[in-house]
Amino acid sequence: MRRLLLLLIPFALIGCASHPSPQQTMVDDRYLVYKDTYKYYKEAEERYLNLLFNIERMPEEEELWIMKREQMQELMQLRELMLQARTELDNAMQEWERHLQELQAETKKADLKLNNPNFTGRDGQRTSPGQLLPGEVKSKKKF
């Protein structure tokens, strides 16, 4: 039992660390809606083109003209839905980008707090008075 628990701990830690943010989940959901709407639009467009081909072959069929009007209305509705889904996807992506920028700003702020608050500038990065920072060379005194 203990061995099983030890084997599952790394997978649990990876799972916890890889949970997507709500903003990322929103982008994924909006993308799927847009993708499905686009697919339905393309199918309706294909049916409409087939209907136009049939009307060209048999222009006297009144039923085809009625179907054309109905198909055109469906196509317009699907187009509006597709454009709305694309707008929602774009908005969700912008929200996700803002979230990522906030996380970067928080990370940067946390990095700055690691510096010694008693000193400013480059001296604040030292953890002890004699510590050399990268790029500094201790000068040798000649007697």
C-alpha cells in the first residue's frame, strides 16, 4: 500500500500543477464552440451551393426557390452565430493574455522582494556585505 502511495505522489503533483486556469478553460470552450459553428456553416454552405446547382438545372421548380430562401436564411443565421462565437473567442483570448501578464507581473514583483530592503540598486541583491555579484571582480591590493 505504501509503495502504491509513493508511486502516485508524483502523478498527483504533476496533475495539480497542470490544472488550466479558468481563463484558459474559457478559451478552450470558446474555441470548440467556434469550431463547431464553423463546421455547421460550411455544411449549410455546401447544401446551399448544391441547391443553386439544382435550380440552374431546373429553374421552373418552385419548391427549389422556396428551399433556396430557407437555406439562405439558415446560412445567414449560422454566419451570425459563427461571427459571434469568433468575437467571444477573441475576448476570451484577450482575457487569458491579461491573466498571463498579471501572473508575470506578480512573479516579477516576487523576485524583486527577494532583495535586501536595507539597500537600493545593485547592493540590494547582496545577501551578505562581502558577497560578489555576477560580473564583479575583487580587486587585488598590491603592496
